[in-house]
Amino acid sequence: MNQAPRLALLTLALGLLAGCNSLTRQAPVVERTATPTASQARPAPAARAEEPKDEKGMYTVRRGDTLLRIALDHGENYRDLVAWNNLRDPDDIKVGQTLRVSAPERGERTANMQTQPVPVPPPATPPRKTEPRADKQPYNDNVAASQPSAPARTEPVRPAVAAPVAPAPAIAAGSTVSANADDRLSWMWPADGRIVATFDEGRNKGIDIAGRPGQQVVAAGAGKVMYAGSGIRGYGNLVIVKHNNSLLSAYAHNRKIVVKEGDNVAKGQMIAEMGDSDADSVKLHFEIRQQGKPVDPSRFLPGR
């Protein structure tokens, strides 16, 4: 009798345990995705916009720029940059400021006038009468005989109008112009001496010629002095000669400058004395720039 209740309880316990297992196996499984974090939910930031490029004929001032340096790098006179940009103080330019570095084109000046009505020119002035004035005296035979005969009418001679001359084609930016393309421009060496540094666009923008203090530095070609001074760091006492619309030459590290801005100089004319201003030795640093870009002077100078 004692074992029967135990068996009954054991059977009841096993039944309950089996029921729990069946409930556990039938319970649905719900897959839950991980809740995204704030950083994962936030959309990826857009790619950083590139800095805008300078438009043609314009330049954005960078850190360390000076107006003289900008003018040299674009082959222009710094005074023209002052005028084109209405600058009151050439030394007061700011980083991020946009400057015009080439002469305004005629098309730019008239771009805003295309939608305006074209003014009608006034009518031509009527020709002046050439007949003699009427005589108020009464007519009679004596008066008619005394009057001189009227001169024959002649058409006024119109001055000949010269045919319009087509302007010379502009030199496209980036084109290559050799010195031989202009018969009026020839070159010579700006100084005697040994070449101690050759042209390297990445390191040396010209050639360096060693010499003696006070040695003559001459203009390598005929032109006009565009700059004479010491306002560009790294060049010392500098002379810049403009030869035509695309070519200029620069003469740096002089001891003394003997020309002034605006002077017209002939090929071979002395413009400075060699020195070591802003340099580690006595030498002439000579550059030729084509549309502001440094080019190898050996392309233009005669062979030695």
C-alpha cells in the first residue's frame, strides 16, 4: 500500500515533465534584429566638395601670395592688376580673394548688353545747300549783266575711308611660341660666366650664371622694363623686362639696378650689376616666362 502512492506520484511527475517539454518544443521562435545604433542609423556623410577651380583670367589668392608674385606668375604688370581689380593698396590682398589676372575681353564688357535694345543711330545730317543766295534786288538787264556767272556745282569730295584691318590673332593660353616666331625679337646671353644651375621646372625656374660683384647684367632682348625693385621674396633686387604679349625675362640677385620701371631697353643694354642679394653667392638668376609659365631659357638663347 505504501508503494502505490509513490508510483502514482512518480507517474504524475513524469507526465507533468513531458508536458512541459512538449510546450517548450512547440513555442515559436522569433528572430529579432539588433537595434541599429545612432551612428549606424545616420546616413553616410556626402563626399567633401572639391575646391572650385579658378575661372579663365581669374586667380584666388593663396596663403603667402603677394601681388607682385601673382603678376610675375601670370606674365602681367602688377600695375595692371591694380587697375583691373580697383585695388587701393597693392599690399592689401586677402586669402580667398579673387583677382582678375588678364585684361578684360571685349565680349565680357558687352555680355550684359545683349538683352538691351540696340540704339538707333541719329539720321545723317542733310547736305548743306551750295546754291548762291537769292538776290533781293529787282531784276533788270543792267543788274543781270553786272552779276557774275554762278559757278558750276561740284560734288563735295569725300575722304577715302581706309579698309578695316583685321586684328592679329590672339595667342591661345598654353600654346608654345618660340623666339623665332617673332622676327623683331632676338636673344643674347644676359651675362658672361659659368652656368652653375640649369632649368628644372620643379626646383629651378631658370638658370644661374656665376660671376663677379658688379659685373654687367644686360637685357637679353629688346623690351620694356615692367618691374625694377626688391618686392618678391627670393629674388633680391629684380628686373623684369617684357618683350611682347607672351614673353618676358627676369634678372634676379643684382647688387644694383640701373634702370627704372617704364624704361625701354635695347638688346644688350646694361640693366643691373651682378650681386648676391637674397642669394648665397654672387650670381645672376635668369628666367624666361611664356604667358607667365617658366620655360627653359636654353630654347631661346644662342649656343655658346
